[in-house]
Amino acid sequence: MIDHPEDLTAEWLTAILRATDAEAKVRSLTVEPIGTGQTGASFRLHLDADGHVPTTLVAKTAAGDRAARERVAAGYRNEVGFYTVFRDRVRIRTPRCWHAEISEDACSFVLLLDDLAPARPGVQADGCTVDQAADAVRNLAGLHGPVWNDRSRFDHHAWLTAMTGERAAFLGGITEGAAERFLARYGSDLGDDAETLRRAAALTGRWVAIDTGVQGLVHGDYRLDNLMFPEHGDGVVALDWQTLAIGPPGRDLAYFLATSVLVDDRREHESALVPEYLD
């Protein structure tokens, strides 16, 4: 099991890549840390290799001490589960997965993925263009459409949970805590809105658990920082599947529009972006 960057060796990569190309042989590699992951670590692997293999790949692994890993082990299971079970059943653009493995306790894992460079991640604080938003919502439809309200596609996977019970309470608690920290810093600038924010946060856990009558796979964190945009044109690719769940698909769409499109742009173009997704 890969647990640290030094475990990413030429011998290990050769064995993995020979599942696709029997002639593959990695003579050497260099490992470059990339990204700013909060619960995992990502590395770009520069390969000196023979055979029909890429010159670079990305490896994603667990990070942090044992206690930190135990807190996010369910997320590790979700991400490995997405790539091994669902990636080829849906039509959302996401990296090719060359290898996926996870320990029995889910505290160690490795994903070997295509390197998407020169595509670059979006920046949530900056927002995106309306054209990029349209590309992103069309891509999101590729996740939801193939399994829309079809419980037979995902009910029998024990690691995949719904936004109810403990998970809803967990998200509610996170939101309430975040609201209090925000209010401690900015509350004096909010006036009456401070109480509105506090009351809304207190209702989040209950709201998350509402059954809308439509269920599907939801990304759970579909926002700009988890999307890779090409240098030119369409073709956005979604990353980071640790928050995968069963839930109302429209929440991914609402979350993206509310958090990734600048307010004035959303107000002007939302009535066109929603039909892009529905179509």
C-alpha cells in the first residue's frame, strides 16, 4: 500500500502500468508535490519510461497522522469508490484512473490519475466566466443523468451514504461552527443579517436531510477549486470525489451557481444556465 511519496517507485509504477501495456517499464521517476489538498496529498510523477505510457501522471494519497486520517476515512472510501465503481457508468468528465487501491481500514489509499496540465483549477474567490459556468453545468449533467432516480445503481454499495442521519447532523454542525467563526470576525458589519445567518446555519442539518423525491449521485463539493479548466474552449474536468453521496441532484447545481458565479453574473444569466443543465 502506498502511504508516502517515497513509496512511489519505478518498480511499483512498472507493475501497475503493465496491466495496460505489457511492454511498459519505468526506468526512473521524479516526484513533485502539487495542489493544496486539505485531506489528501497529490504528486506529479515525471516518468522516464518505455512503452505506451504518459510522460507524467498524478498520484493522490492519504495525508496527516492516524487521527486525521480516521476522521476522513469515509471520504477516502468515497473517492476510490467513485473511480472504481461509478466513473465508467456516468458521463461527467473526470481524469482517467490507471490504478486505485485502499487499505481495509481506509486510512491509506492511492489513486494514479491522468495529469490534466496545462488545464488549471478555478479559483472560487475569483468566480468564473459565464461560458465556463455553462461548460461546468453541462458537465455536471453527465454525473446526474445516467443514474437519475435509479436506486438500483447505487443502493447496494455500503460505503456510499445518503445525506441523512449522522451525515446530515455532521454537515449541520460544520455549518453552525463556520457561521459562528464568520460572525466573530465580520458580525459587526452585518447588522440584522447576522441573526439571519445564525438561524439559517441552525437549520442546515434538517434541510440537508429533506427527501425531495429525486435521488442520485451528488458530487457534494462541485465548485471552481475542484474543477480543471482547459486553456481554451470547453472541456472542464471534475476532481475530488471525497464528498460523493446519494442525494437530490439539484443541490450540486445550486451549490455551483451560488458559490462559483459572481453575484451579478448569476442574477443576469441564471435563467439561461439552468436550462443548459436541464437540456
